[in-house]
Amino acid sequence: MTHDDDLFRSIFRDSPIGMALVDDAGTFIALNDAFARILGRESADVVGAHYSTYTHPDDLQRDREMMTAVASGSMPYYQAQKRLLHHNGDTVWTRVTVSDVAHDAASGRHTCIIQIEDVTEVRRTKELLEHRAQYDHLTGLPNRSRLVELLTAALSRTGNTAPVAVLFIDIDHFKLINDSFGHEAGDDAIIEVARRIRDSVRPTDVVARLGGDEFVVVLDAILTENAAQGLLAVITDAVQEPLVVGGHEVRVTISTGIALADVGLGAEGLVRRADLAMFAAKQAGRAGSEVFREDLHAKALSRLSVEAELRLAIAEGQLRVHYQPVVDLGTREVVAYEALVRWQHPTRGLLMPQDFIDVCEAANLVIELGRLVLLDACGLIASYPEFKGKVFVNVSTRQIGSANLTRVVASALDATGVSPDRLGLEITETGMLAATPAEHSDLARLTAMGIDLLIDDFGTGYSSLSSVLQNPVAGLKLAREFTLRLGDRSTGDRISTAMASLTTSLDMYGIIEGIETEAQYSIARKHGWSYGQGFLFGHSLPIEELLADAKPDHELADSALTLPGSSALT
């Protein structure tokens, strides 16, 4: 035996890389301990066995072809990734190199050496990274990029025709769950909703999570809109079953958009259509569904146009604040003003809130808009010393809590030198009732500053009395819908009388809105209302006109808004 032979044996035996010798029939002649460990076996158990015994069936045909090429001399070596079968049944990913190292000229037999390295962990890490790039980490569902791939494949199979439908699902008021119970509980709710959706669909359907509380379902082989609606009904019933969040039983509802595939429409376009339909379902009141129609696309473009113009309007100061008087019904003296925002559009003229507030809310511009209105209202108080009453400002629930309305109000008061007791904030009854703990804390800080909170549009919510008792409310404004029914000697009059009595018994001040005629005024007084607002007492005016009309001896000079049984709020 030569020195070279001894050296080879030593390297072969002690190498940390798996090494084996096989004959041209594929039988193991020898292998080192590193190779045996990769297989989870002893070396002696492997010698004499064919390599196919430990090769994954899916890799076997390729191995045979490559080994034959090396043994025949047509290929000096080959490298490949190969799966081996471990003794415990696991699949081991390896990087293998096979070379022809010996040729017996007399017999024509070849001996090949195999060098092998376990790359299972590297492979798993790669697969994990690929999975994370394509799947949602919380639910394990496909993410947007993977959804587009799967939906594109589904559309290709059907030739972009009707058998594919997309459902775009959004959980209603999910922010309330996060704010009430914490983000961990919110994550648990998302996981459970995802499971319910997945369990409700067919094996051939795809469920994806786009992030937050948005899910997309790809329904395969859906021939009609009614069929899609039927499957959505199954999903809706499952999702709306009670679930336990943070130790509390809650029910969630969903708003859903439905879009059916169309000739020439790609995956992104189909998802976008379903999203537009979902937004329409939200606008219609939530907890329902809408099917995409072409007019939704036109509305979306119009909304985007308005949003872009609105951003510019806020930046360039096109928004104006007008002020409508609130009067003492006994004397008709002005005791307060309500700040009402208007948009002085450069081409469309003066726009009312109904023309842009919804877009403002959806685009999250209401926080900046609210800051500007608060600053303007405080500016009116500061520049109108003759007026001793309050100014009421409408605020959105988006301005409360995480947006820190207290800080914004304090900043406006500091900038103008106005006392907090000169300001009142109006919040809709529904918004007040749905306030989260963080929003309740914000409201409590505002009242601690001395600012009055009023419930606006009172009587239009779904739990009026509890909304009063659960919040630090100083007053309420009866919704205009009830004023229109004054004098009907039925429900309208009974509700008006009851609400006026409620404000008195709770030591709150009540304002009845929408008084436009002397008859309504007379009935409101008879029902017990102390304060009123409406066109009968004056339309809203910009601050310049309001100040121009003011006189030092105007009847509002000594007026004040007074709580029943309390001192003047000035």
C-alpha cells in the first residue's frame, strides 16, 4: 500500500463531509461516519446496499441518468441537490458531488466517489424566508403577492371568464376591539376570523389576508352572482357567531365586496373591483355586501379627485368656518354659536359639508380639518370680547383617543388665550356610544379642563339613554328629524317632550335643532326646551360678517348659556 493510499484512507475516514465509494452498479463499497450520520445509520449497515435504497423516489430517475453518464466516462462529475431518506423517516436535503475516481481496464468497471453535505437547515431557512415573503405571519394565509399569483393562475385556467369570483371582506369596527382589549386580543380575533373563513369555503377556494382586518377569498368555478352570494352567506354566518376576545364574548360583522371575473381583467384589477364594492357596502351602513358595478369605478375616480382637491384646499386655506346662532327660547337672545365648516371651492362655489365630509373622513383628513376649525372657533371668541357665550365645535371620533384631541384643543386655547369654559365640543350620539377606553380617557381629560361635551343628533343612535349616562355629557341637541315632526300630536311630540324633560332631570342643557317656523318655536317652548337653533333665528355667517354685524350693546353682550339649577357657564 502506498503513502498516497494511506493518505486517501485517512482523509476519507476523518472528513467532516460525508464520503462514499460506489461501484458502477450503484452499490456502496465504503462510506465514512459523516455519511452514515446523514442517513442516521451505521456504516456497516449501508455497505452492500444500492444507493436507490436511501434516495428520495422523486430524485431517483435523475440520479440514475447522471450516475450512468459519469460511469460511462461521458461526464467527469456532476453536482446536484438531492434528497436522502433518514432512518427515522425524515427527508434530508443534501448537496452532492459524484466523480469517477477509478477505472479497471481489464474488467471495464468504474468506481465513483460521492461527497455529500447536509443542507437541510439552509434549505429550511430559505423556505421559511420564501414563506414569510408570500404568507401572512399571523394567520398563515397567503398575503397580497401570493394572492395575485394564485388568482392569476385561476384566471388563466378559466380564460378570464365568469367561473372566478373575488370576495373582499373587511371586519366592521375592528379598531374598537383593538382599543378595548389590546392588540394581542385583536390578533387572537383575527386568527379566529381567518379560521372561520377558511373552514367555510371549499377546498379549491383561496383565502388570503391583505393585512389589518381585510381578507380576500377567491371562489373558483363560480358561474353566477347568486352562487357567490350563497357562499358569502355561509362565511358571514360563521364569522358572526360569538367569539371570545380578551375574556369577553363579542360578535363581529363584516362588510363585503363581490366582483366576478371579466374578459381581459387581471388579478389586480379584479381585487380592486371587489375592494370598491366593499367600500360601497361600508358606505351603505356596514354588515352587508355589494356587487361591483361600473358606476362604482366612476364614483371611486370622483372620490379620488375630490380627495386630491380637498388636500389642496386644506393646504391653501380654501376651507371657511361659518357660525350659526343658538338662542335662549325664552328671550331669543343669542347664547352660543355652532362652528360649521364650508369649502370655498375655486370653481364650484361654496360647498356644504355633505359634499366633502365623507371623503374627508375616509382619507383621514378630518384630524387636520378639525384642528383648523378649533383654531378658528377659538379665534372668534378671542376677537369678539362682547360675546360672553360659548362656541360649539363638531368633532369626529377620529380626532379622539389616538389623535389626542385634548392636546389639539389645549394648543388652540393657548394660541388664542381663550378660557376652556368658552368652548363646547359636539360628538354624535353613535360616536359617543362607540367610544373606546382610550377615547373615553381623552373625553374625560377635556371635561377636566372645563370644556363642555354635547351629544349631537340625539335620538338617532341605538341606545340613547345609555350613551348619556356612560359619558361626561353637559348637554344634548335633539336631532332635526324630530323637530320636523313637532305638532303631529303623536310620536314626534311625545319624544320631544320626553327629551326636554330628560335634560332638565339630568341637569343638562338641551338644544332643539332645525327650528324654521314660528309654529315649531311655539311647540318647542311648550314642550320645555330652553334653547334652540335653526333658520328662524339666523343662518350661519362667516366670521367677518358676524363681527361686522356685532355691536357693543347687542343683546348678546350679557347673555350666557345656563344649566338648569346651575350658575352661568361663562
